[in-house]
Amino acid sequence: MPTTKQLHRAARVEDALNVKLFERFSSRGWTPHVIAYTGYGAPGWVRVMARVILRRPEAEYDATPAVLRRGYRAFFTVPIVDAPLIVRAGNKEHRLVSDRGGYIDDRLECDLPSGWHEITVGLQGTDLDSYAADETGGRVAQVIAKAPVTIIDPSTTIGIISDVDDTVMVTTLPRAMLAAWNTFVLNENARRQVTGMSVLYERLHCQFPGGPFIYLSTGAWNVAPTLRRFLSRNLYPRGPLLLTDWGPTHNAWFRSGQLHKRRSLFRLAQEFPDIRWLLIGDDGQHDPEIYAEFARIYPGHVAAVAIRTLSPTEQLLASGLPAGSVHARTVPGTPWVQAPDGAALWRRLSEIDLEDGSAAR
């Protein structure tokens, strides 16, 4: 980790502010809270992602039902730096320390077989066998959290990587005012799904029952619980969310969403060399460009690319450009389909043999 002198000025300001906020709100009765995110892995290892924050007392926080909370509430937290954590994955336990954002993101040894399991993350010194309820269950254990993890079978050959914003959920990103409205103001019940996408994903899940679904977004980790509930409520297959942390890094004012997506794709290709991915996104941001680059660098890891084409109004809101200004970035040898909704994408994908990437006969 970079030393304080090596950190970008904005990061040093952010760290100093977090120290002040920690002192102020801990004196007001705010308490530590562990949030564990859905992870993934293969036999022998698991990727564990979690965060430790200082949050308002539970009685006050749970006064409003989760689905009715405005989006800004997720951002009113304070990260706890260097928090000592213990992670139990199967019969193995690991001790970790949170980073300057309160996060842990580590690949750990484990003895879990293929399938879905739960891991436990808690502050060191706590009893990991204590009860920890789900966030939607009414009572949330503050210093112990359980997270589902999917251990992918080595025989798996097809997986799905999906964007979230304007691919499965209507957000009209990245126009700043609308993005802020959708992220910070709307409650969960006001968020709309993209027509036909949940049906498409369910069909893909039935076609490839062992194939993992990974949701890759430039959204902040603060909204992970909101996105998880949205996906569950609209019957999307469950799977890990790979989000990012907004704000300064050790060498820049802000994190790059495009870089986050590229690094995540490259990492998945290296972690699962035998899986070919169906990449699903939209043409309102940079998904076609990023997916095309990935297909050129890792041609053997892409089964097909499916791009949801935005309507003229959505395209103008998302990119600031009129319809037709955003061109497809196809890659020779990689099946590439485009359509405005999930039903049309399914019809086009049905013409492709995703197992070998050729047109269906």
C-alpha cells in the first residue's frame, strides 16, 4: 500500500476527512458494521469482498424499510481503516485488515466444493458462530456478516458477464444530473428493469445451468445492497456484483470506470481459463469498445457479445449523442448481436451455438 506521502493530494484530503468523521460520529453513538458481498471462486480458493463502516445505530437505520430508503442514505457512512477482520470459508479461517476505504478484496484458500455456500466475515474478537441476519430480515448483526459465494465447477465452459446500468436496469447514465437523481434520490421501488432482460437471463440460466452470472458495473459499492435486492426482486439469476469505489485513488482524483471493467474482465479470463464468456451490455456508454478490446486480447474467452441498443431518447440521455452516432465495434471471429430488448436479443442469440461460437444450424 502506498505511504501517505505517495498518496494523491485528493486521497490525503479524503483520509483526513474520514478521520474527523470517524471521531465525530463514533462519539455520537455510531457503531461498526460489516458488509459482506457475494463472492466467487473455484475448488481450492474463493474471492472474498467485504467492507467495514461506521453507521448509525440499527434502531434508527432500520426505521425505514430497505426498499423505501432513498439512494443517498447508502452514502452516509464512514469507512473504518485498518479494521482487523476474520474470514471463515469452509473449515479455513483467515485474518485480514481493511484498506483505506474500509474494504477487503482478497483471494483466499478454502476447502469448499462446487456450488453455492456461505462464508462468514466478522471483526476479530467476535464469535463467528453468532447469529447474523440478512439485511432484509429486520435485524442485522453489526460486526458479523454472512455472504453467499459461488464455487464454479471446473467443468464449466460458458459463463455470463453482464453490465447493469441501462442493460438490466434503466438508469440513463452517465448524464450527471440524471445519474445523480437515479443514484441518490429514487427509492428502490421506483427503479425500472429493461424490458425482457430478466426473461433472457432466465433462459440463459436454463440453457447453461452451471454457468456463473457476474454483474459488472461502474456503480459504487455503496449501492450493492440496493442492486442485489433489485436483481432478486426482478428474478435475475443470482451472482456476484463487481462494483467500484467512487472517489480519489492513490494516484488520481477519481477512479476510472472503464479501467475497472477492463481489469475485471482480464482478471476473470486469468482466473477461469477454460470458461468462454457471453458478454452483455448496452451501447449507451463504453461496453462495445471494452468488450471488443477484450475479445481481441482474449479471443478464446468470448463466446459472443450481446449489446442492447438504446432508444433514440435513451441514447441522447446516456451519451449526449443522437441515435446512430454510436457505432457497433464488432470483432472478426466473435459472434456479435444487437437488439433493443431482451426478447430480440434472445432471438438473435438463438441463432448462435454459444458452445463453439458458430452460427446455429
